[in-house]
Amino acid sequence: MGHSGDGQAGSSERIGQQERAGGPVAGDPALLRAVFDVVAAGLYVVDAQGYIQLANPGAQSLLGYPEDRMLGVRSHDLFHYIDATGKHRRAENCPLIHAARVGRSAASDSDVFVRSNGALLPVAWSSAPILDDGRPFGAVVVFYDITRRVAADLRHDVELAEARQASEAAAAEAARTAFLADTTSALISTLDVDEALARLARLLVPRFADWCVIDLLEEEGEVRRVTVAHTEPAMVPRLGIDAAIRFTIPDSGDAPLRRVLRGAPSVVLDDFAPEHWQGSEMERNQLGLFTRLGAADALIVGLRARQAVIGAVTLTRTQPHPFDADDRALAEDIALRAGIAIDNARLFTNTRSTAEALQRSLLPILPAGGDLELCASYIPAGHDAEVGGDWYDAYVLRDGSTAVVLGDVVGHDLEAATRMGDIRNHLRAASLTTTDPAEVMRLLDQAMDQFVPGATATAVFARVERSLDDEGAPELRFRWSNAGHPPPLLVLPDGTSRYLEAEPDPLLGVDPSLPRTRQSEPLPPGATVLLYSDGLVEDRGTGLEPGLSRLRRAASRLAPQGARQLCDHLVEELGREAADDIAFIIVSAPSEGLDGAAPEIHERPR
């Protein structure tokens, strides 16, 4: 920030609220203030004696002082009078004052400032001199809160923690907190219960135990072993240990695992002599594990959810190292989190299954007969995703035309699936009142505004109609209206394809007064139209374009072979492990024209 003298005349009057013998701090205060205010770090300006001239909001927030309390006060006297070891430092030894006085840059990656409430704030800072013709007039200091870095250092380097006078209890608590955070992350990162518990076991071993077993209660008192984790993973299969067995809880007895599964507090074990164990199948299994994998100390903790025990975690150390009260409390905390995560995953799965069942029940049986070959499918999203509001529909209207619909209700839950059913029914009713697709969508928008308030959806509604071409010959025509949905894909018999990319109308449910438009396209013999939801083409990492190109290539290759071949490919290839729900419907015109056509109707299992 060095500068020369001509352009800075009178800068002492402009820069701030203090004038000192050392000279002004150069710069335009309005400009400095604008720059300082947008910087997230703490910034302040001092004169050559270390008196504060300006302080940005970041500095005020980090230090807890308003700017008027800081101006005119030496930084050393206000917040820099303690060094990183906690000892008071003399002003003549203050590196910030020295740097401003001699006009040199300085920096520290580990220091402390004192906040207004007396708390120590770990910081890293750097000081850059302000010079006028080589003469120091002050400095700009920028500092950052490094509390997180210090906390990480405390967790990972005990010697550094001791050097900074951190107690063993504080270091242990930091490690405990970090461990809990890791286990929580492992538990909530998937909705697959078995996978979540396997990840938990891999965290517990070897950080907490040498090996562990996790069992879950199933229906009618049966126990299912979910996972066995060991510091040497090959040990488990090498010793012939079955990590996926089932056994029943004995009706009576004092077996430790039985007590925990029946609601008793956690149990600490250090006696594994065979004569002290009863002969139930469960105990024989437990004793076999302790014998073959080795055990000096063990802890069995119940997995609880909504005041009920749903399983148990058995933690074992092979060398003498008893589980103390802190270990027991930590294990119980982890088990509680695991129980809640399992219960939430099960509730989600049940809700999702209900929504998917509802959604599938609302999907139609495609109409038989007529001039068209139809094929459609609904593919639910991958295991961890929520069910959506995608749907397709097709039915024959009173004038003989075929209505074809593909829609997607905004939302991913049971409510979205319920709204989808309401919207589908309103759309069917609207399609009976007019032959204009745009008018059908306008009526649907009004019905949604009154009967499904708050719902929004994208949809394509189309009519496939018999008409006459310019020469009076019969033809099929595809007439549609698009409310914010991906464009239909048209594939001609020779494999030529294009998206019917007329400008889509706004989403349904936004404003029922908005106008709706219609489009029309002839369907020559053998032509195919594909309507689809965005789950078929959207990739959250790359967007829509790669998926649209992939779909077009597949359709161009397979559509001329018939709707069934294209349908099978979309289900088996593009729909595999979908991140979102997928629905699509394929409409193919007869290859021999309308006269004498023998159409087929196909539908994938729903």
C-alpha cells in the first residue's frame, strides 16, 4: 500500500479521527470504508504509534468492540496485551506496534487477541506498512479467527495441546465430539439400515474396540446379525464366523445380550469362562465369538428408538483395557444416535413405500385397440431418494382421439404423490370439455388453483388425432400443450429425430390467468413420440444437455424397431440407479398407415 506524496496531500485530514506526530494514515476514508466493509476478515488501520484509525465490521464482530470504542486506542492496550502462551506482553515487545513504527511487514500464524468479554481469540495476522516517500505512517493489519484450526490441532497433537495449556479433559472432550460427529455422519449418509450400521462398525473398530458385533431385533423376537467388524477383516471369514445369522431370544435366563435386548442398561463383561454361560443358542453364539476372536473386556449397549430397544452393539477389546464410565457413556451416546438413525430410516422407507404404492396405484392401464402402439413405464428413484410426483396417462376420448399425458408434480413425498392423483383426475375431466390442448391446460390450471392450492407441476398434454393431409389422405396428428416440461422427442421411421422445442408455457399452479398455447405436428407412418420426466435425462452434476443427447441417440437407434424395444432400453439402461423418479410414455404410429393397421398395446410392469 505504499504511495508517493503529491496525490496524498491533506490525507491526514481525510483518513480518520486521530492525528498523531507520526503522520497521517494515507487513503480516502470513503474508499477505505467501502473496501473494509466487504472484507469478511478483521481489518484495522493504525498510525505509526499503533493507535487505531479505522476498523471494519469484521474486526468489530470478532473482537466484540464497536468502532468508536476502538478508535484512538492502541491495539496493544485494547486486545493484544497477552501472547500465545497466555502471558502478558509489554508494549515495547509488541510485534504489531514494532511493525507499524519501523515500516516493515510482519505476520504471525498463531497468536491471540483478547475479546471485549475477556475471552481469548486465537488469530493469525499480517501487518503491511503504509509508507510516504519511504517514511512509515502506520500499517494495515488483517487478522483471521483460527479457532477451528486450533481445535483441530488440539485433537490431533497432544503435545501442542499441552503447550497451549489445554487440559487432558478438554482434549478428550474434543476427541469425543469429533468421534460423535464422525459416527453421526456415517449413520445419516445413507438410508440403507444395514449399510449405515456397517459404516458405524468400521468407525468403532479400531478407534473404540478391537472388534464389534451389531444385532437388530426383527419381528417376533428374532435377532438378525447385521455386521461383524474386526481390526483384521480377514479374521471373520477365516474363522468361519457367520456375519449374517439369525437367532431367537431365549424366554428366560440372565444372558448379558438377552438382558440388554429386553431393555436393561448396558453391560460390562470381563469373564468369558464357558461354565458361566448358559446353553441357549444365543449364548453359545456369543461365547463362540468371544472365544474365537479373543476377548479380555466387552461392553454390550442397546440400540434404542422411541423408548424401545431395537438392537444391540457388542464392543470387545482383546487386550486387558476395561471399559470405564466415560467409555460406557460414549458408547451409549453413539448407540442412541444409531437407534434414532435406524428408526428414521425405517420410517422413511415405510413412508416412501406408501407413497410409491399410491403412485403406482394411480398409474393407468394403457388403452387397447386404436391406431397406436403405446408403451409406458414408471421407475422409482434409487434407494436413498424420495418418491416424487411423476406420472403418465393415456386414454381414448369420445371423438376417438387418444389423450397422452406426462407430468411431474413438484415435491418428493407422500403429499406430492397425493397431489399427483388429484391433478391427473382434474386433467382427465378438463380433456372431456374441449378438443383444444391449450384450453385443457388452462382449465386444469384453474382447477388446481381452486382444488389443489399450493401445488405446482410441469406437464405435457397431447391429443393424437385422425385428420386429413393437404391431399385429403388420412393422417395422424400430434397436438399438444407444454406447461414447463421437457420437450417431446419425435423420431421418424428413418431414425431422424428432433425435440419438439416450442417455447413451453409456465408451470401449472403459478398463475391460472396466464395464457396457454398449443402446437401441432403430423405423425407419418412409423413415427414415434416420446414423453418423459426430467429424471430420465437430468444429471445433477452435468445438467440436462448430456442426458437429452443420450436419450436422442438411443431413441434414434431403437424407435424404428418399435415402442417395446425403446421402452425396454430406457428401463434397463437409462433408468438404472436413477437419482430421481422416472416416468415416460411412448406413442408410435402404425408403420403401414391408418388403413388396415393392426396396432399393438404394450405396457411395462408397473
